[in-house]
Amino acid sequence: MKTVIVDFDNTFTLEGRDVDDLIALLYLISHPAVYVPFVCTTFGNGTLREVNHCTETVFRQLNLRIPFYSGAEKEGDVNPAAQNTAAYLAEHPGQVHLLALGSLRNFSDLLRIDPHAPQKAASFVAMGGITETLHFHGREIPELNFSVDSSAASKVLQAFRVPCVLTGNHCLDHVHTETDLPEEMQSAALDLIRQPHLEWIAHAREFQDQPGVVLWDVLAAMYITEPRRFTDHIQKYALQPDQLSRGLFVADDAGFAVNTPTLAPDPDLYRNLFTQIANAL
């Protein structure tokens, strides 16, 4: 059993926002070999206030009895997410995987509370960053996780020993369409997310000329549950705030080691994901 603390910027229920944060969480809590003791919220897809409201709403709709703790928007603010993460790591050293799906502000505050937190975590996995300009079917896509708080991102990525980062560039082969979520596949969780999710796919197709969407955050969650499916790529990057303000990883032999794994294309990847969620939730 793997213990995972999920730190996300869930904006499910907000029009025009993606839903992959929520799907990543549903994937983890429906997984038979994963335990999520609590969830932390941060900004990125939306403001912290929006994320907290969306998370409270969807937890109530799905009757999810998992505590969630709000993060902070800037350095120096009270940060319950960081405080609770620090306490949990102290109680369970070496047993907790940290999953970052939004800004890295909460983890920057975690380092301030406990500078030894990286040594207490079993792993640190994040979704974010780009190794070059990100183009998806001819359209440039901005990086939205590390760039929203590049100072925090720089501190965190430098502090953890070989953090694992699912970069935008390495996720592009995993496009999801409505065929992965057929109408006959039903459950309380899928019934809730189905229509907003299909609208998100339709929006990408109509206004962004994309065949579907990438469930970015889900791929990061999968690295924790099934790391052997991935091919690791460890390289050194500068990880400086000015570069990360664009989310950019710049190779530098004198920099910091980061693992940017890749996953081979699998036509059943997302269908299997939704089947798991349907069977449990």
C-alpha cells in the first residue's frame, strides 16, 4: 500500500476549466494499493479561493470523506496544507509519496516549516514544466504549474533529491477522447464528471483544433502507482526562477538532477483508468 498526499488545483465545476486534477484524485482513491490520508489545495488552474470552493463542492457531491487542507497564496501566509504535510511526514518518515499537481507554493512553505522534509518523503512527483516550447497540434500551450510561482518551484525542485517531473512535452502522446468514456460505463463518480468532461473535450476540438485532451495530472499519479510502465530520464537542469517563470527546464551540467519519465502510448490507458474508477466509485 502506497500513501500519497495529493496537492492539487482542482477547478471542477468552473466553466472552461479542465478536470484532470479531479480525475487524478479519483484514480488514486479508487486504486486498491493507494491510501490518500488527506488532500491539499493550491492555485494554478484557478485562484486558491476558487480551488477551495470547487473541492468542497465536489467532495460533498461525491460524499468523499477525505480531509482537505487549504494552502497559501504567498510566502508568509498561514498554510494549513504545509503544516499538516510536515506533521504527517514527521509521523511517517520514508512512507509518504508527495504528488504536486498545481503550483509548488505549499511545498515551498513545507521547506520553511521543516527543511528536512525532502529526506522524510518516499518520493516527490510533480506535473509541470516544459523542456522546450510546447506545441499541441500546431498551437502553443503555456506552462501553468511552475510558472505561476517560479520562486517556489525553484526552491522545491532544488531541495528534493532527483524529483520526478512529468513535463508537458513528455505527455503529448497520450490524447484522450470521448471514446475512452463510453455511455455504458457508469458510476456515481463518472456520472458527475461525464458531461463537464465531454464539454472540455468538445471545447478543445472546436476552439483549439485539437483531437482531444491530455489528462496531464493523471499521468503523474500513474507514475506513483505504476512506475515500471515508465522509462526514466535523469538529466541536470538549472532550475532558476527566471527560467521557471516560463516553466522552462534548461539543461545545465552544473545544475540539479531531475527525472523526466516517459510512458509508451497505450490505446487502453484511459479506458482502463475509467473502468477502475467506475468499479470503485
